[in-house]
Amino acid sequence: MASNHKHSSPHHGWRGFTLVELLIGLAISAILLVAVAAAFNASLTNYHENEKMFWAMNNARQALTRMTSQLRTGYAVQPTDPPESCSFFTAANQNITYQYVSADKKLYLKTNSDGQLYMLCDNVVAATFTKTPTENGMDCISVQISLTVEDGGLRQTLSAAAVIRRNLSVSS
């Protein structure tokens, strides 16, 4: 007895991916993965450059804080020093000089009694100490400090000022 009932495969009418469709899908996936990897790499590079610049600026800020603090409480600031240095006596009566050395891109604290150099900040590409002398020109009223730091191709200038509180020409 012949059955009129057709046995059909459960997969009859379903089509799978052809080899061409599979290759196109793989190519598109590969292109997307390369684009994501390139974006991630650019983001990581940018993060590292920003982090290096952050630390360079942080070091410059710490140096500025130290210098302005010592200048405010110091005295006998030398108004005739070149713009890249500033000599004075601290509140502890220590004769020091802040000195920028462009050859090694560093800012130093120099103790004038023994000539020792202590690095305050690196990655410095420019530093100026603008001194405002007193009327008699023997001391300074204030000192403006400008530091330009550079790292990873990024450059930032920071400034601070200190009014000298123990001005010798004003003190009695």
C-alpha cells in the first residue's frame, strides 16, 4: 500500500550560508575588529601621553609651590640675577639659588654655601624669574615665576608669583 503521505525532511526549505556569504561575513568582521583595535590603540596612546603630561605639570606645580613659599618668607632677593635664576636668603638664613639649566631641561635648587644642586623639576623647556626691584634697587618687592614643561609633544606653561614679606629695604 502506497502512502500518499510525503515524508519531508525537517530541513527541507531551509538554506544554510553559502561559502561566499561566509567569506563576506568573515571579511566584514575582520575589518570591524581592525577598526576597534586601532581605536583602542589610539585611546591607549593618548592616555599615556596625557598621563606623562599630568606628571610633568604636577612636578612643576610642586616646584612652584616650594619656590613661592621660600621666596615669601625669604629676604635679600638679588634683583640683578639673570632671568633664568633667582638668588636669595631663606628664612633659615640659607643662601640659595633657583636655577634653570636649558641644556638638561631641569630646574635646580643650588645651595650657594657648598654648590650642591638639587633637581626640583625636569622636562622644563623654559623658566623665567621676573623680579620687581625696590626703589633703591638693592632688593626685590616680588618675583614672578614662569615654567614651561613639555612631555610627549605637549607643552604647558605654569606661573606663580611671590611677594617678598621680609624686604630688607622696607624693614627697619
